[in-house]
Amino acid sequence: MIRQELKERAKTIVQLPGHFRTAIEEYFEGENGEGEAMYWWVDEQQEETISLTLDLAGNLTSLTIDLKQTIPEKVTLHEGQLKALADQFLSNHYPDALEALSCGEAKKIMDSHRFHYEQIVLGLPLANAGCFIDVASSGEIVNFKYYGLKAEPAIPITLITKEKLMDHVKTRLDFQLTIANLDTAIYDVKENGLQLVYEIEPFFMKYKAGVLEPTLTVIHDEDEGSQETYAPLPLPHIHMRKDVANEEIIGVTQEMEIVRDGELGGDIGIVWREREWEKEENDLSINSFFQYHNEDTVKAFISKKTGKVRSFMWFKERHGDLNLNREECYRKAIDLLHMVLPNCQQFLQLIIHTDEELDDTSSHESFVFRVHNGYGIPVYLERVLVAVNRLTGQIDNYSGPSFDLEELQQLPFEPAVSKKEASGIFLHHLDFELAWNESYEEEKGDILIFQGCDQYTRKSIRYIDALTGVAITEKE
């Protein structure tokens, strides 16, 4: 289809409210003639949105409808009725799909039911095949994603035994004491927050099911990269003032105004831009959309709990006549950290890479710090970043901890469960199950694998609680 035909096709799929406008209208076409058309409509405040994508033949590949409920819903349909609506929607867009796909048990997501239509081989779903459909309790289709159908993969003649897999795991198994910031949306835990845990190594326990010696995993071990060392933080180089306004820390000037703000989880997001700013061009491309939202802005996240700066970034370029070296920029970074994170020297260490190459031509010097609990136990994947502008001496990017450092002081630092006990708990829970996994090696397509799981919940085991010995699994 040509662009105008695709646009008209898109408008027949959804009913646009009269107050909506087009925010994005973009077309992509590859060398092989594959591609897609993307449309995104929004209200004036961009609080309500409708988006969809079509392939170049006009087939719907994704749809998301996010509208506010202005009146109470009069009808609440039961799951069977919602499933019938999902079936009808799929048949309308892909008439032969129901014959090729199987729909399992629905999953409740807020006020919607999600129906997964899967392509089954050997009783197992192929990865990234089929589709899912979200149906609101009132019967509206609010989310749809179509992945397509795949060629049936090759089935191994023989399979490795679970006993060999277990023996192989025992030879490589290790546990590292760490602190994890766990989210109830991701892990089967009772509440969000920091927990002292044992991280399981290796975590990615995925083995090709047809390889009789379990030496080749689907996720290969990376080649050893540069080694990290850590340096303690020095004290600030200037007298630290108390109660410095967030705008002063970020560098917001009186010529700037707030153009957007809103809550996101436990933070408040704020965007500033100069009052007289105007965009010269305005098309409907994705680049133009993000340029309008980012160009010459300053974005920050403020903690709702503490009112302190969580992070900020300057998208507006700032120029100056300075030419600071790395040591001078480091002093600026340290002063900022002490301003926004009092007593940070107890919990932060500068990360130094042994093979790090410094770039004297860059306009910025960046410093990354690891977070620990004051007793050397790191917080998993937690990093603090400070980027200093060499020409102005100002901080153009700061990304702080995702939690308040005071929480680390309240967390026990001695495990009640030994590493040996954690290993026994893990092996007691460990089992393997077959699954299809997409191959990114020379042989394209899906391959049959054994993946590690909890024998009771069939979920992936992520940590062992170092205080209780509970196996912490992922929800999906």
C-alpha cells in the first residue's frame, strides 16, 4: 500500500475522539521491502493516547488504546465473553490465526484480561510467535501485539538428561552476597525494597537440549573484559551549604519555566525550558516528536518521599571558556555528591577500569560510582553517574541511587544463612524444563533448550534470601 492508503486503513481500525491530534506518523521500509507504518494520536495534554502500527500490506501488528474512564462502566463481562471478543478481533485481522494458535489461561492485568495466542510445538510455545490481546472488562480491545507465525523448528533426536545438567551446574555454582532492590512487580516478594541476598552464579541456566555434554549454553560466557577496581571518595573541596534549592543544584535559571511535570512511581518528573523557546520546524516523524520533547530542555526526577533530587540531565548545550582536566572535573563531581547525598563517602566508591582510555577531546568527563552498604557488600547493578562539563564546570548529568542511602544503614549486613546452606537450598529447589528459545547463532530459528526453574513454582530462581533462606523467584 502507498502511504495515503495506509493512513486511511489505520483510521478504519480505531475510532478517534474529536479532540485528538496526530503526534506521530512515520513510515519505515527496509531493503527487502519489509517495513511498517506507525501512528500515534494524543489529546492536548498527552494524557490520553491511541497508537497502532501496520505492516506495509496494511495488516495490524500492534494497537494500544489508553483513554481515561470519564463515567463508570455500566457493563462488566465475564472471562468467557471477553475471550469471545478477543477471538473475533483476531479473526477479523488474521482469519487463519485461530487454527494455527492456541490460547491458554487469561492473565488479569489491572482492569483487563490478557489472552496469549501461542504457536505450540511439542506442547511448548515458540518464542515471540503468535500474539496477545488485552480486553477491558467492558469489552473494548485496549492492547494488541502480533508477532506472526514461524516455520516449525527442528526437533532433536536425543535429549540430555537432567542428571547431567545437575552435575554440570554443581561444578560451576557459586553465590555472591549482595543487596538487591526488589520490586513486587518483578519478584515473588511481599514488599518493595532492599534485601540482603545471595546472587546465584551463573544466573542464565539455559542449555541446548540436544547437546549430550552440557558444556555449551545458549547464553555464552562473555570474554573477560576490563577489571574493575574501586577508590574511596574524598571529602568535599568546598564548604557544604545546607538546604540548597533543587533548582540551584540542577542549574535551572530564572529565564526557564516548567513545561511539563507529573508523578512517576515514587518520583516527580519536571521538565524546564527557556520561556521564549520556539520550535522552527514541526513534522510528524518520531525524531521530530522526541526533538520537540527533549531539545533545549532540562529534565529532573525529585523524590516524593524526601523532596531531594534523584537525577537530572541537561539536553540544552552549555558553553564556556574553561578547559578543565579530569582531576578538576572530579572535584566538581565530588562536591555535587556531598551536596545531594550527605555522608555519601560511606556508601560510594569510584569505579576504575584497568584499561580505561581517557578522551581529552570530549567536552565532558564522566565518573561512575558503585554503591555498597558501608561494609563492602554491593547493591546489585546500582550505579551513580556524574558528568561534568569541562568548558563550564557545571554538572550536565547526574543519576543517583534508586533508593535513599539511609535505607542501607537499616539493613542487616551479616547473613543468617551461610553460602554452603544457600547452595543446598538452591539445589533442593532446582529443576529443569524444556522450552523453545530463539537462536542468534548461524542456525536461525528456534532451538529446544533446558532452562533452570524452581521445581515447586516452575519460575526462574533469582536469589536466595540471606536472612531467611527463602528462594526468591521471578514472577514471569
